[in-house]
Amino acid sequence: MAFDVTALAAYIENQDFPLIAQMQATGGLAEVANIQTGIKGSSNLQFLDTNVTFGSDSCTRTASGATVFSQRTIVVGAIAVSEDLCIKDLNGYWAQVLVKKGAAGEQEMPFEIEEVYMAKKMNAMANALTLADFQGDLASGNNQLSYYDGLLKIVDAGAAVDGNTGAVTVATTISTSNVLDILDGMWESIPDNIADAEDLSLWVPTSVYKKYVIALKNANLFHYSGDEGQVKLYGTSVSLRPTVGLPGAAGTERMILTRDS
């Protein structure tokens, strides 16, 4: 005779392993860019620009040149994140062993769950904000992107320099064979008046960054490495910053090269 276990479901141990959060990638514009704080609602950023015009050195003075004041209105997007969590919902499942005994225990989040929950929630928050920082559009109709305008919309509405010097089309797409030329074109397009700035960053989709690394390896540039985690566009002082915030699907990739300030 032997044990007949055909009527039993396979046993799965739920208690011996710690609760693990699924992590999401982040690429925070807000972690790098200068943040304007202390604003409620909307406010104007004030700018001053001036030029220099040489004149003849003589006993008479001829005024020339111009100093121009301008401003840009920035609007704060008011966002709330709310979630109702009832500890009683854990009863009847493996997590009930984490709930403290007594009525008071059902009013308090178990520490083991709270720790993982907060880490996961904050990571998801950073991920969502990164997408909005780049792709936000008040008129988008997309709930996650409709609370404020992101960098792409602001740049497209302005007078940005076109860094697509090779006229790469949607049909061509970005590949390991052309990514180096494309990024070189972005670098070559930097206006001369900011070319020496020490806070230049080239933001690229994570998918483009991966192609860039492969292209460097294919070019036998094996000595290339990041400096304490900070990657530079090869041969330049420009920080190369991969991010999940920029569209990364083939044919829709966008890149932005700008000063962090």
C-alpha cells in the first residue's frame, strides 16, 4: 500500500519567503534639473538678456545695444494620490499571520507589508512623474499626463534647435548602425553660446541608450565606461541620461539636449 495524493493540490509555501516588490525603472528629470520651489498656482520666471555692441573710442559717447526683460509663466499641476487599504481584507489569506492580534491590529498596517508597499509606491510614483515630466500635456486626455505640460510639449512650442541633422525618418528608425551618427548630430547642434556650459545633458530613451552601448562595443571602444555612474557622451563633456520618460518605441524616439539649469 502507498499514500494516494492524487486528490490533493500541490502545496505551495507562502510563509517562508519575504514579500518582494516588483521594481520599476526610473529616470528622473526632477533629480537633475533645477527645481523652482515655493510656487502655488502659477508664477512668472523673470529673465534679462543683454548684448554688447562695440563703438569708436572718442570724446563723444554713442549709446548702442539693448537690454531686454522677458518672462515665462509656469503653472503648478495639483495632483493627489489616494488609496483605501482595509487591513481586514487580509484575513483568510496568508498575510493574516502578519496582522496584529486584537481589534487594534486591524487598524494598523503590518510592518512587513508597509515597508514593501511604501518602497513600491514611491518607485511607481517616481516612474509616473518621470513620464509626465517629459510627455505631460494638459490637452492630452490621458489622466496620467494631463495635469501639466511636460518638456516635450514646451520644447515643441518654442524655437528649439533641430538636432536631427541626418534627417532620420520614422521609416528609418534608430539602430545600432546609425545611433552614433545621430547622437553626434545632436552634439554638433549645440549653439555656440552654450557649448562650454558644464551642465549639458542629453536625454534619450532607454532603448536608444542600449543601442548606443552596443554600437560602442561594435566599434571596439571597450575602454568606455561611466564615471562613478555618470555616463558622458563619448568624447564630450555632455552627460548622457537614459530615461523611461521619453518615447522609446521604434519610430517614435525623441531626444532632448539641454542645460540642467
